[in-house]
Amino acid sequence: MAVPLAAMATTVPLLVLVVATAMAGTGLAVSMTVWASLVQERIPADRLGRTLSYSTLGQLLPVPFGYLLAGPASHLVGLRTTLATGALIITAAAIVPLAIAQVRGLCLALEGTKVADGSVSMARAER
């Protein structure tokens, strides 16, 4: 979601902003689908509900704090600077976890392999 914020921080035409937003929405949809698949595949069934609850909480909890900070920040440093800073924070939040080798190595299990709860994966993803 950093791309639309960065586009709004600059003076781009409306069409560029629309394309940036569509790209961000598509990327978000794909990443959420992959995340949900990985969680369901890797977490044992008896822990899945709690894990998904914490996952959702971690995704949604920062939103109201961002809303609380956005107004005073834009008043203090200006709207474009606040938007650009938001874009940088979102980009950093997406890139920093890639420094962890286990995160970089995540992929769907191949069809027929055992996963966390001992069941056999039916995923057809390739490594």
C-alpha cells in the first residue's frame, strides 16, 4: 500500500494514482492469499484459530494508531511529507522481515509432503 501513498505525496496525474492503487490492491490480495495459505498449511489444526486471531490482530492493530498520528503529523510537517513518511514506513515493514532467512525460505509444501500437523499437503506449488 506504499505505492499509492508515494503517488499522493508527489504531484502525479489522477490516472497514475488510479494505476498505483490498483497495483497495490492486487499485490495486497495476492499476499493475503499466500499468507492465509501458508498459515493454514503450516499451523496445526488445534492452534489454527488462535494463530489466525493473533495474525489478524497484528495486521489491524496498527491502523487506528496510524490514524491518530496522521493528523498531528500532517499539521506538524505537512501533508506530502506525512504521506511520503507513511510510504517509507510501509515499505520498511514489508522489506525488514526479508532479512530473516526463515521468512525468505517460506513456500507452500509440495503435493504429498507432510506439514506441521502431520497431515499430507495437497498444495501443488513448486519450489
